[in-house]
Amino acid sequence: MPEVTIHIGGRDFVVSCQEGEQSFLHMAAGMLDEEAQVLSDQIGRMPEARMLLMAGLMLADKTAAVEDRIKEVEAAMEEKLVAKEAELAEKIAELEELRSAPPPEPVQVEVPVVPPQVADTLTALAAQAEALASEIEAKAAPDEDDAAEEGAPEETPEPAEEV
């Protein structure tokens, strides 16, 4: 078992420790020495046992405050965790509800269709227009031939009115 010399409150102490724990022992002794130095600066010289007792109590007080703070943080984290778990459970329930819900009714979309009567009527009107145009052309053609034969000036037909 290795022996380590530590310095606390202006005094040297030789202590034994487990192999590999020397650095931890030096760190702990450093913390105790800081507290002993504060006591020495405030009170002055005091017996070794009293100085170590007071420095240990000061470290214990700091440790207790840190432990209380850790408990507060853990409690706050636990509250947040419980809230997040409740929120997650709510979202999972909502998801399951959506999964088990029947699919929505299909939406009927109406597309306007031209009734067949309109197409038939337009076809008939086009046929009538073609017939009238042919008839007008037929009537206009003999007049042109007759006028050319008689030597009369050509008459131009008047344009048909638009419907």
C-alpha cells in the first residue's frame, strides 16, 4: 500500500491509500487544505484536531448543499420527464385512434358534361348554315354569269349578317 504525504493547513501528514488512488487523495487533501487555509486566515493558529474538524465540517456543509441542489435538479427533471411521457402517451393514443378510424368517405367530384342534345343542335345549326351558304353561292353564281353575258356591271353580294 503506497504512502502519500499530503499538506493541510500548513502541516504535513503521511497517509496510506490503495494503489492508483494517489491522485484522488491529493485532490481531496487539496480541498481540505483550502478550507483549513480559510480557517487559518480568519481565526489564526489553532490545534491540529480542531482545524481538521472545522475544515471537514465546512466541506461537509458544501457537500450537503451540492446534494440538495442535485435533488432539486433531479426532481425538476423528473417532473419534465413525467410531463413528456404524458405528452408522448397522448400522441400515441391520438395516432392509434387515427390508425383505427375508418377511412374517410370518398369525395364525389362532378365534372360538367355537355349534354348530347347541345351537340346535336350545334351539328344541325352547322348543317343549316352550310346549306344556306351553298344556296347563297348558287344564287350568286348565275347572276354573275348573266351579268357578264349582258354586259352589265357585276353586283357584289351583300355580306350575310352574323348570328
